[in-house]
Amino acid sequence: MPLHAITEVYGEAGLRDRLALELEAFPAEDRKILTEALDLASDLHAADRRVREPYLNHLLRVAIRIIRYYGVRDTDVLVAALLHDAVEDHPAELGGIDPDAPCAEHTEAALAELARRFNPRVAELVRSVTNPEYDPARDKHEQYRTHVAENLERDPWARIIKISDFTDNGVGVIHTTMDKAYRSATKYRPLVPKLRELVGRPDTPLSTQAKEHILDQLDLAEERFAAILDE
């Protein structure tokens, strides 16, 4: 069953069950680490919503997609997938510092905490998919796309997390309100060609089958963006 269909029918509980099912094949120590990451994500995002659903559903889908459809069993990547929005959304809480401290201090403290709880590689993966503080004098969406392209150029493993995140937002754009769908299409559609190019690179650590699946999903996302923007 598609992940958004699981969400519609079974909600967060169904996604948690699906992740647990996927993790049955993992060594016990890896399951323990991933459970710790999920618990942390659950705590940090407990009050967060994505329009009609708990924010955690998005994080669960991103992680499940990486295991099930991309064939990735790298625990660090999956931990970073579950926590990919933690530094961006809850840096002071995660880092345990004064909320009034400068934003850069929030980010570094949160990344240091991820490195302490898990390892430095997890922290660097999350850094690669964490948006910076944008210049208010420049177009925010353009800055976002430049940031994504530059970070994914240098970090092939981070591409896996961002592509699953992008797929959830892009293919899943039909599962939200029209206003949010329009904003998402405006933000994400220009990034599709760059993601296609990155997916096809030899250094992107995915199988040919996984890459073909992702390219199909990017095509579908672009079709949906076009339908929204061209109405």
C-alpha cells in the first residue's frame, strides 16, 4: 500500500507499524538506535502539524521510503532521515540552549547534540539538509534551491534523505490544501531538473532500480506541480 494511503487509512499508528515491520530485518543494535531516533523525533515534533496530520507522519514516510523503495540499510542515513527537520524546527530545544541566543548558536548546539547522541556523521547529514537563515532581501525560494543544490553536490548520502523528503512533498502535494499545494509547487518545481541530474550521477549511492523508481516519482511530482500551477 502506498505510504500516503497508509497515512489516510491508518494514520500515525499505521506508519509506525510499517516502520517496525521494515526494521525487523535489521540487527538488534541498529533497531535500538533507530528507536531512539524515532523517540527523539516524536518528542521534538509532538506539537507540530502538517495541515491535517501530525508532523511525525512526514518523518516516518521519509524513513520508510528510504528503506523500502531505495533499498538503503545505512542506519546513520535513517537516523538522519527521522531527524532531518529537528535542527531546523527545534534547534534551541534540541541543543538545550537559551532560545534568545543567536540562530547560528542554536544550529551548532543542536548539531553538536546529534553528534553526541548518535555520531558526527548523523549530525553532518542533518546539517546538509537543514536550511540556513535566509537573507530577507533576496527571494527565499531561490535561496532554498541554491542551498539544496550546493549541499547535495558535496554530500551524496544526503541526496537520499532530501530526495525522499522532496518526494513526500512533491508526489504528496495532492494530499494537502490548495493554498499549500500552490506554495509547494512554486517552491519545488524548479528544483526537479537538478534532482534528476543528481540522482543519475554515478556517485549517488543507490541501485539502478532505485534510481529509476525515483526518476518516475520526480516525473509524477512535476506533473502534479504543473497541474497546480497551470490551472
